[in-house]
Amino acid sequence: MLTETEMRAFDLAVSRFGVTPSRVKEVANSLTERRARGEAADLFQLLATEKILARASGRCSPSAACR
């Protein structure tokens, strides 16, 4: 289950940084699955690992599915 803060972060990824909603849903599902397996899963680390948002700039990564 996602926290309220994580849900807001996903909304911002779409509205501010142009990440496609389908890509956000994939990452949200991955985050939830990892936690269900007992793994420590950090939203922002996952967004950077998946190359959706560049860690340093907070901008949409060129390789991400952005609008």
C-alpha cells in the first residue's frame, strides 16, 4: 500500500514532470510488490533506478516514457 505522500509524489510525476500515468502505475505496483516481499523499497530511489526521474535534477529522465 502506498502512503499519502507517495501518492502525491506520483501525481506530481505526471502533472509536473510529464511521466505517463501508465508508467507511474507500473512503478507503484513494483513498489507495492517489493514491500509485500519484505524488501525495503524507497519511492524516489525506485524512480531514479527505473530512470523515470533523474535523481539530481528532479526532472523527467530522457529515457523515461514522458509526454
